[in-house]
Amino acid sequence: MGDPGQCPSPWSPHGSPPTLSILTLLLLLCGHAYSQCKILRCNAEYVSSTLSLRGGGSPGALRGGGRGGGVGSSGLCRALRSYALCTRRTARTCRGDLAFHSAVHGIEDLMIQHNCSRQGPTAPPPPRGPVFPGAGPIRASGSPAPDPCDYEGRFSRLHRQPPGFLHCASFGDPHVRTFHHHFHTCRVQGAWPLLDNDFLFVQATSSPVALGANATTTRKLTIIFKNMQECIDQKVYQAEVDNLPAAFEDGSINGGDRPGGSSLSIQTANPGSHVEIRAAYIGTTIIIRQTAGQLSFSIRVAEDVARAFSAEQDLQLCVGGCPPSQRLSRSVRSRRGTITIDTARQLCKEGLPVEDAYFHSCVFDVLISGDPNFTVAAQAALEDARAFLPDLEKLHLFPSDAGVPLSPATFPAPLLSGLFVLWLCIQ
């Protein structure tokens, strides 16, 4: 990346509005900010406040109108005034910080481009944290109050039963196993959201496995653990092929200095190839792996967390799977190597004796890539599913090419929270 003191500007030299991905990049790349300088917090708050300000048109573009309309509309202007106010408050401690000066100049440019007045309402302050559906105070009974950052303990005490959990995974081509046990093989080139709810944002960025191929592999994963009451500060984790860090972007390995900071932690038993992130405050465990030059993602998450998204969202691969236009059938194969289908089946059979979705995904990947090491990705995904699934009877899936993602009418009642409009298709 060159000189660590040189922080790239998120604003285009041609004067066009920044995309959300570029603004997020500022947050991700400028982790060198001085500990007293709070510009990273300003950046994170701005990114969070503008997540909903994207409409149709160019995928991934941050649009000035948000829900309300065109250039100069109130949504983006309020967010920019809040961003400017945040930078002014931290100006004294950010002298000489390039990320700070990049933000200040970028805000000025955007306010001019979108006809925003300097005076006016600001975006509401970031919430102290989302509230779990159905959660509430526990009546005093003489016993110690439950730890608010221990999701499972609090839920069990409130509801007198353990919480439910869901599992999602993305690996290989990529293949996506949704929360609802649908299995898709996707092309999804560029950046696509696996999850985006009140607590988590997970984005996978994929590129073709070979020049001209329909199949893609995940090369980058970005995970944002959103600000949560007294439990954690907002934390960002980013992994890329050949760079699987055992820390968040700010260098920390936990949720920060809040009382419940230890309820978010990163662990690794195999540096560079396997990282596990535990978020006890939301009953969530994430495993990220690198095998055969690609990244895989696996999550076990509490149902309440998985369903905590608004009616304006409709694209989360873990919820609805890949859009129909982005799916590859098992009959679509572009053999890039010299491995025959019989050899691929034999290689996959050694670690995947059941001819389920994982086995067929393995065969597909080995044929397309010509790399026997792709068997490891499917095997690891199956092991994660075995560890994460509450109902092992659903471990093995036997997909057909006709499978479709669930529509709102087919959502289980506990998960009917609406759909989310978010498309970050960054080339």
C-alpha cells in the first residue's frame, strides 16, 4: 500500500460523488489515525448514516436523494452536516492527520455538489445500539441482573428457553447456503452483501476464477460489527486473499473499552488460513478461511439478530440467496484444467462421501478451476455446518437446479421482518 502515512482520498478527482464502497475504504485503510484523533469514528458514523441513501441506477453508488429524491435532498445533506460537525469537534486532536484533512475537503466538495446549506438539521445521533426484538427489562427477583452483553444468557432468562440459531455459508465458486436451507451456485462478480441488519454488515467481493469464466471466487470479505449500547464500539474486519488478519482494522482484538468489550473477540489457531470471530453480545460466531486462493465465510447467528432488518432491504445473500440472474446451474461448466469429471468425483468423494450439495459443489469447483485443492473448501464448509447447525437432520442438502430463494410469502413467521434494498456491485 506504500507509505502508511498516505491515506487515499475517497473523493474522485473528477468531482463525482463517492460511492459507499470508497467511503468505507477510507474507514478501512486509514487505521493509522492517532489514538486521540476521532476521525475514524466520524467516518464510521457517516458510513452508517448513509447506508440507506442508495436508490436504483448504478449499483453501489451513493445517491444524494436517498429515499426523498434528487440532488440537494435532505437525507444526504443532514448526514454531511453531521459529518462536518463531527470533524470540527475532533479538529484539535487531528492536526496533521491526512485522513482528517481528506474528510474535511471531501465534505466541502460533496456539500457543493449536492447544494447543501451549511446551516440546517443534522442526522440524528447514532443510536446507542439496537434493541433485540422482544427484549426488555427483567423484573427484580433478588438474583443478579443478567449480563446485557451475554445474548444467550439474557435470552434464556427472559424467555425461559434457549434462543434459536441459523446458519449461512459462502465458499468455493461461491456457493451460498442460506438461512432457509437453499443452496445456490453464484457468479456474483463484484461486491455483494451476505448480511445487512441492525447488528452486522457482511460484504463479499468476488472475481472470475479465470479470464472469461462465468464462475467467480471470493477474494475479499468485509465485516462491520455495528455500535451496540454498552457492549462494543463499531468494529471493522477486512480479509483478503493472502491477508487474513487476526485483528480488527484498528489493531484491536476485542470490542473496545466499553464494559462489554470482551463480548467481541478474534481468535486464530491457524494464522493466515483460519480466523474465528465470536460476538457473544449478539449470539454470533463467524469463521473465515482461506483455501486454494479463495476465502470462505460461515456464520452461526441468533434468529433475532438475523431477522433484525427493515422492510427496505431485499438483497442479502444469506437471506434470499443469489438473484436468479446471478445463479449458475450445475450444467454450466467451463473446464479450465485437465481434470476429468471422474477424477474430480474421486477426489471429492475422499472427504465428502455423501453426494449432497457439498459434494456436487466440490466437483463443480475442481472441474472449473482444475485445482484439486478446491476439495478442502467444500470439506471445511461441511464441517462448519456440522458444528453450527442446530438441526443436524438438515446438514445434507440435495439441491436441484430449479431451487429459488424464498419470497416474503414463504418466510417462516419468526423471520418475517421485510426485505432490504442494498446492492453494492463494485467492479
